[in-house]
Amino acid sequence: MTLPEILLLGIGLSMDAAGVTIANALAYRCEKREQLTMALLFGGFQGLMPLLGYLTGGLFAALVHRFSGPVTLAALGFVGGKMILEGCRAPQTADRPQSLTPATLLLQAVATSIDAFAVGLSLLALEVPIAKASALIALTTLLCSLTAARLGRRFGPALGGKAQLLGGVILLLIAFKAVL
């Protein structure tokens, strides 16, 4: 696998994380520190999961493959549904909730990176140097997430109270895509 191919793989894997990041940044007041935290968490898990898949060499492959969609659906569906409910209950002002909890961010990071575990198995079969691939996947996800956070932060205030509803809908769409 060539460097451009690994880069494209990293971009593909990062899209769920970028979607969740933009949803978070639309719905919450994500200051620079939170934007960096999201990007580091999502990038870290996207880089770690292929490494774990590669190192386990198929030990858990069938289990991860079988349950990755439903786990992602449950995790992101729960968070997205909660965001929609909060958006419906809250007064429709320009204010957005202050911040995400660390537990929510961790749940999102794990949910968006489960598919990367299976990619690690593929990289093992293709005899790809895993350290280089994992690092590039992590870096690509970090950069895509930072970009998504900035976009969400920029356009979130314009949406006002509707931003949390839109963020929740985006998370639900990503959740349902995981099981299709």
C-alpha cells in the first residue's frame, strides 16, 4: 500500500469523526481547547484502533465486525437523540450549551473508530507497516476534525438554538449509516 493510498484510507476513516466533530461544534460552544481535545481524541482513537486490529491479528475480528454497526448506532444514536431532545426543550435563542462532557467525547471517539479496528486486520493481511499507517490515519483524522470543529464553530452561532437540533440530526444520520 502506497503513501497516497494510506492517506486516502485515513481521510475515509476520518469522515465519521469529522461529522461528529462538526455536529458537536454546531451544537455546543466549543472553544479552542475543546476543539483540540476533540481532534486529539478522535485522531488518537482512529490511529489506535488499526494498531489494535493489526496486533490482535483477527482474534476479535468476527466480534468487532458483527457488533460495530449496532454499537455505533447505540452510542451515536443516544448522544444524537439527547441533543435533539435538549434542542427541543431549550428556548430557541442564539445561546448554545456551554460544553460537552469528557464521557460523551470519549464515547463518540470510540464509536467513530470501531471500523478502524477492522482496517487494522486488512493492513496486516496486506503487510503494511502499521506504525506509519496508524500515525498517518491519526494525523489525517486530527486535521479533518480540527477543520470540522472550526466550520461548526463558525456556523453554529448563525443557527442559534437550531444548531443543537442540527447537530443531533447529523449524529443520528451517522449512527444509522453504521448499520446500513
